[in-house]
Amino acid sequence: MGYTMNAKGPVLVVGAGPAGLSAALALAGAGLPVRVVDHAPAPGGAVHRQPLPGTRATGTREHKRAFSALMAKVRAADIDICCATGFAGLDHSGAALLTGMRAGMVRPRGLILATGARELVQPRPGWTLPGVQTAGAVQTRLKTLGTAPEGRIMLGGNGPLLLAVGAELCALGNPPVAIILAGRPFGAAGLRLPLAYQVEAARHMARLLAARVPIVTGAHVLAISQDAGKLLATVQTRRGSRDIVADLVGLHDGIRPNATGFSANVPIPVEQAGDCHVALGARAALADGRRAGLALAARLGGRGHGALPHCAVLAHERAAQARLAKIFAPVDGPKLADLPPDTILCRCEGRTVADLRNLGPDCTARQLRLTGRFAMGACQGRFCGDWVAQLAGHADLGQPRLPLRPVAIADLLTLEPDTPDGETR
């Protein structure tokens, strides 16, 4: 298809994590001007989340060295990085709406989305109660504040992130009271993972074992309730169900690519990079960012050509992640279709399982959104979309609409007519 190009505008990269920064370096190396935006106050993404001023940094020396080396390359390439700035979407003309610190309309010559992965949390009774968070949100707190939350913390769901967060809590002095895993990941299969995976897992397990954290495998967090100001997590194990008392519950049921905002029907070239393209983790993000940057540079007529060594890295990580998924394969547990009618599915709009069923078995994706109000809230279906689609029997709920994230009225009031270089500020 043909594109409406803005020859003077920069390439816009959304996301200042490893994938976005790697893509920006590839674009800059191809001779293209680049602007990177990220809603966080500093570059780094989820894996290299930077602490707030005055707080101590967490993370391993290896992670810190890797990020320092990456940022040195970015600074040497003189790439424009705009933090505390959100991307609210691309309109039909190819204009990108930015919010926050650098709010305005930008007309980029191309766009790379490097927005990371979406964390999955399967709906269950009580999952929207105060004190219930995603495990990713708990990890973000640990990295930005450098301290662990007070009180009893339980982590539940499935996946290696729960072990990583549990180990970080141990390092900060408040080990979790329990980690509940739907899979049974401990066994000889882990020895067939790449060495880097085994080393990281051994580091986490050493901390958890030293703190004597109970790790219950083949178990499921059925529901969460409140009692006398505490949270009660009902856990189903092979021996029956039990309640675990906690002040904070961190849930995590996996990740999916965060493709929100991507559409093939736009007037400028768009590429996806990193976990928003294919969720392969941090090790693949740098390689896939370079792939996306070179691919977009080639489409724009830049110097994006030559051998692509990143392909071998991506193939290696794809195989490793496939093996990891088998290792953490969940043991049969409660079915999504068996949720009680009053269980909330869409937490933005407060829509329940009963609300979905009342729409009838033949409702369309349009009816799900406009009549049922599913996937119409602030998150645009990032949390409920997978589960609503499964229960309703739809492949998806349609394309999210501009804006992709809440926009402050103040940001809209500052917009001005286009300037000669195609950008408003």
C-alpha cells in the first residue's frame, strides 16, 4: 500500500525498554532521525525499571552493566528520548497523539511500537478487591521504591515471574508467606533450558529456600475474600482447599504480546518490536528491536539492509520460551466457564459474568463493546479482552479506538495547528 510520508518528521518509537532503544539505535544507524517516548519517568522498560530519586536501585550487577552499556550507545547516537510522555494512538492521517510531559501531535515518517507484554490475570472472585495486585505491579514497586510492601504477601497464579518477584521480596526483607503455582515446574526438564535461564532460576531459588518460603505447586487460587481487614485467598491443592491470610496478594497467570495500538490500516509504516511483537522475554528484546529498526529503515529507504544476526538469537529464545511454557504447564484446575455469575470480568466498567451471559450466545463483537461495555474502559481490553473473547466465543473484540489510553483535558487544550515541520507542541 502507499504511505503518506512526512519527510521531515522523525521516526517515532513508543517504549524506552531494551526493544525500543535497540530499534532506535538501528534507525539512527541507518541515518534516520528518531524520537523515543515512554510513559515512565526514565528509560529502561520493565526489566530495567529505574528507581525513583533518593531510593536505592535493585537488580543484579549484570542487569545494571547491560543497561549502562545500552544507554551509553543511545547517548552517543544523540537519540531524542521523551519520558513521562504517553502514546495515545495514531489517527487516520498518520498523526500520533502524545500526552504528558511532551504532549502534542506528531506526524512521524514511521512508527515502531515497543510497548512490552501484557500481564494476564485470570478473573476469579475477589480479584478486584483492594490489596489485590498483579505480580508485575508488585515488582514495579520493588524496583522504583527499593522497598518491599509491609505485611503478609502471597503470590499466586503461574509462571516464572512469581518466583522472581518472590526472590526480590526476600532480598528486600519481606519474604512472601507462600507462592502458589498452577504448574509443577521443578524437575529434570529444567536442566534442558539454556544455561542463562538455569543460572537465573538458581539465584531465585537460593533466596527463596534460604527464606524458607513455601512454594505450593499444582495448586490454584480459587477466590479471594476479605475478613476483619485481611485478605483470605482460597487455594485448591491436591489435598483439598485451604485459606491463606494475607495483607497483599499478587496475581499472575502469564503474559501476552501487547499489540494494542497496532493496525495494518494506517497511512505510515508501522513495525512491532520486542514483547509486544512476540513475548520472548528480555533476552530477545534487544535482537527483535534491532530487527524492527532495520526493517522499518529499509521500508523508509534508509540503510536498513545486510546480514541479520538477530534471527539466530530470536530462534534460540523462541525455543527456550517454548520449553519454559511446557515446564510451567498448569495442572487442570477451575474452568473459566465455571466462574460464579457475580465475578467481575471487566474491572474498568464493573461488568460481570452475568452481564456477559445476558447478552446472549449470538452477540457480536460490536454488541460486546457498545452494549455490554466490555473492553471499553481505560485499559481498552488489556485485562478483560482475552477472557471475554473466550467466554463469548469470539476471536477478538475488534480494534481499540483512539485514544488508546486516558488523555488529560489539559493535553488536548494545548494542541495547536500543525507547524511547518509537521509537529505541534
